[in-house]
Amino acid sequence: MKFKYYSFLASAVLMLAAACTPDDHDLSAPELTADDLVEGKAYKVEIDQATNKVTMTSLLGNKYVTSWIHPQGIEKKNSTEARIPFAGDYEVKFGVMTRGGMVYGAPYKFSINTTNGDLLTDPLWTYLTGGADQSKTWVMDHGQLDLGSFTFICAPMGWDKFTDGKEYTEADYPTYKEDGVDSPNWSWGAGEPDWLFGGNSEIYAAMPELTFDLINGANLTVNGVTKPFVMDPDRKTLTMPAGVKWLAPDVADNWLVDWVNLELVKLNEHVLGIKAIRNDGKGGNGDQRMVICYVEKGWDGTWPSGGPSAELAPVQQPSYDNLAESLFTIVGSDASYLGTATTLLLNDETPYDYMWWNGAVKQDGAPVGAWQWIGNYGTPSAPAYPAIDDFALTLERNNGTYKASLETIDGASASAFTIEGNKLVFEKEITLLSVDNISISGKEFTVMACDPDNEEIVLGVPAAKDETGAVNRYLCARLKIKPIGGGQTGPTVLAVDNNYVKSYLESGDHYRIELYNAFYDEDGLYPIDLTKLRFKKGQTIKIRFTLSGIDWKADSDPKVLLAHNFDKDLDPFTWPSGGAGFDVPSAVSLNKNGETEISLTNTSDKTLKFEGTSCLTICIQQKGLVNSPVDADGNIDASQVTASVTSLTIE
């Protein structure tokens, strides 16, 4: 995540006097003025810069009812605390109840020096913003996909009602009658009533989108204006940027009691419910409480199996079946080698960066989590490294012992090491790279990735922990495996034995040429060596073939597709059926009188292999396009056609 300093002044004009009356409190204590409410005299603020915890304590004793306005909300307490994730400038206001109402002193300003990523591990951050270095856009629930745009509720209701499902009783809300409602559990899904904003029903269509992000801090963008916001997942509060009109521009300032300090009543993958107070001019609980409901932009109202969830997968450290073997595996163009030594170079584009555990990554609707790159390289938090070409780390093995030789711009060093679980533990401290205040050094390095197929090994040192003490962020050197002999130049050519090419008419629909199909494994013999049929990210398989023995109609333009079963890794793919399915960008026109080339590019982030349940099949459109040879149904007679694959390359 790109964490940088930013300034946030949590200022707001608050109307608490209307919510409280002098009859509520003992005012026998001496009357105080704003000038009396000074930090160090009337209250104290203590800041723990190691954890970003801010403790606020009244020094006035119990005779005064005190209130705090701080970056994470408003509280009527003698003491409280806030945990602020991001570095920046903040302020606290301290107030006391007087006969004339609540009086606040001048704000006390303070700074948080560093960002504490551990305070961002609550799942609500991911659901609101999309997660680290991401953004998420919310639109008003005009279509009643959940609560609907506006729901009126009783004053005390909040997260407990709309997320936990609490049923309110008179014991929970004894003053409900005095406050003008018929039941302590009353709520009304009003939708978008025409009277709500002074009879201007057109105002709903002008409600802006809200985009929350965790990019260089926590930010809210409304109508092109971006400012920082604060959320407290524990208190379920949302502090909007002061001065930002996050409802429609025509909604007057006096329509809400407070535009800044809000409550969360609901937040999950797709629904955001914000509690606000409509200014009816009655004060206290006489002012109507509303839930303003938003839904994730583009959501269609459907839930995965199990419904909404605010859970994240706990941190899982990388694990390997045989790390000692994988570290020394070198994949060539035609074979894999288990070497006695391997040399690792820095990645040319991103020699280092941060990796973080994204617990919100899901599989089949359930959170499974994944380690992901943050993408900070080249920013002030991860400055560019100027000596990529001067780096080489050589690992050697000999009868169960290991040693490493390191060359960097700062010189050469060497150390023995052991392999312990997912870690390389060195006898001597080594520094893989150092730039400005960034240093990837130590005796113990976690292997965050070991992927010989993609020629990548990632070594990391801990950079942060979550609330359980598990390391959830690493500073990593991104290394590439040096190919044997400097690496292959030019395409890899795979031999094709046309004696084993299967070609046939598929269900009276289209003509197929099978290079590999696990579902037609009658004899286990294929025209290509499956151990070599794999392609790395960014590579392209190109196949050239000819068809002979067909008299095509003069005006026909038969299309060709290269079919596969990598629908979860590559762009969505649908097998042709019923004469349809050929009108896609990847289809090419058949050369009816010569050689046709068809290709498939690996756009995923990993090496794709065909063994198992995948396939590589050329599909050719034919229905209604052939003069001869045809069968009784007018389809191509495959027994009279000769298919020949002339070349197959991976490049």
C-alpha cells in the first residue's frame, strides 16, 4: 500500500447543544468559559507515536459533563482514545456542558509521525475502499437493492440493528413515545420521498458517486474533489472531509445537523449504510435519524453463496513442498534442470517492492487471501534503485550444505546458509540492496515466491505485523533466475507428428483438429510432447496448418478459433456451438487455398501447462459453407479431408 504523510484537520461545526439540555447534568460546579479549556490545565492529550494511539483525559473531575471532538468522532466522556492509522496533522476539541449549553475550547493540534499499517487490517477498510492501493466507488441505492436510498429510524439504532439484527424493545429505548415514534423498533424504508428535500424530487438523480481509496492515505473523491477521510472500524464512525458536499450540490447545508461526523450502520462487500441526522429544527431526538444507503457501483443485487461477509482470511505464510529443490531448478526451453548452483539477478523493472497479505481475495465466494505486490517502487516510499546491473546472488549446494556469494555495487560478500521451512537463514548478515532509508538486509529471509517456470524468486524481510502478531507485509527483493548459457533467443519450435493428429466433425457443428484434448484420450498418444507444451506469461503459441480436400463455397469466409480450457486464467472463452461462437476478436479467417496461422497469448501472470484437463484444439467453421465433400446432413465429410499442422512455435 502506498502510505504517505498527509494533513487532515478533523474540523466540524457541531450542534450538540440541541441534543443536550442543562437539566441533564449537575451544574453546581463553577462555570467555565472557552478560555478555561486549555490542554494541560483542563485536559491532557497523550500520543504514543509507536502505536498511533491518542489518549484524551479530562482533568476537571466528575462534576462536569465533558465532550470530545477528535479525528474519529464525537464522544461525551471524561476520557477516551483514538487510534489513527495515517501520519499527518490533526486536532482535538474539548468541551464542557454549561448553563448556556456545550462550550468548546480552542482546538489542540498535534501530529502523528508515521503511518501504522496494522490499524488498517480490519475488514471494513477493504470493504469500503477495495483494499490496499485500491479504490471503490459507491452509488446511492436508487434501485432498492438493499435498504433503498433513505430509511428513517429511531435515534439509538445503529450497527446493532442493521448489521447484527437487534430487535429494539422499550428497555432499549424507553423515551420512544416522547420522541414521537410508535414503537421502539420503528423504522421506515422511505426510498426517495418527494418531500424530503423541500419538495425537490429531482435532487435524487443528482446524488454524486462516492469513491473511497487507500492510495497515499485514506481519501474520498466527490465530484472530482479529493480529500482525506477518517474511519474508526471499532466505533463504527465515518468522519467525512470538512467542506465536502457528499450529497447533491443542491442539498442545503442546514438539511443535516452534521455533514462530517457520521455513523456506520452497515458495511460489507456491496452495501454501505451511513447514519445521519436530518435537521428538522426540533433538536435532540426530535430530529429525524436517517440511514443513507449506497451500493457498490455495478453491483446487480446478487450475493455469493453464504451471503455478505465482512471476514478476511488470516495471514498464511508461503509454503513449499520442496524448497531446497525448487531453488535450484532451472527451466530451459526444452527441459528442466536441477543444478548445483543458480544465479539470481534483480528484476529489470521492479528490483524491489513491498508485498502485503490481502485477506479479502476470494475463491468460490469464500475469503482465501493472497500475497500481492503493493506497487510502491519508484515512489518516495520505495525510491528507484540505481545499480540493478551490478547485482548477482549465486546460491550453491553440495551434499546438503549451502553457500551464497553476493555481488552488489557496494562490493562482494559470502556466507553459508541453511534452508529452514520457507526461509533462507544465513550465517552472516547480508544486505541485498540499500537505497536511501530502505535496506533489505539481515540473516533471515522469507522466500515469498519460488517459481522456476516464471524464472522468479522473491526474498523478503518483515515490514509490518497485524493485530495477532502475524507478519502481513514484507520488503522484498524481486529476483530473476539467470538462464543457462545466457538464455534462448528466438522461438521454441515443437515438433508435430501429424500421424497422431485427430480431426473430425464435432456434433454436426464445426470441424476440429485436436493437438491435445484430455477428454479424447483413447490411446494416450498425441502429436506433440506435452512436457514441452507450456508457455510462460507474455508468450504466444502460434500454429500453422493446412486443410486439403474441401471445395468451399465461393463467397464463404470460414472462421478459425484456437480453443482451450484456460477460462479462469485467460480472457473468457466459449467453445463454438450451434454454428455460433466464431464472431469473437480472436477468430481469424481460414486461408482456403493455403496455410492458416492461429495464435494464443498467455495474458495471465503464470506459466500455463496443458497436462490434465486442458486442451489445445483448432475449431473451424463449416456449417453451410462447403460444396463438397458433405454428408447426408450437408456438413463436411471429415473422412475425406486431410488436416496437416505445418508448425507450432512458442515465442
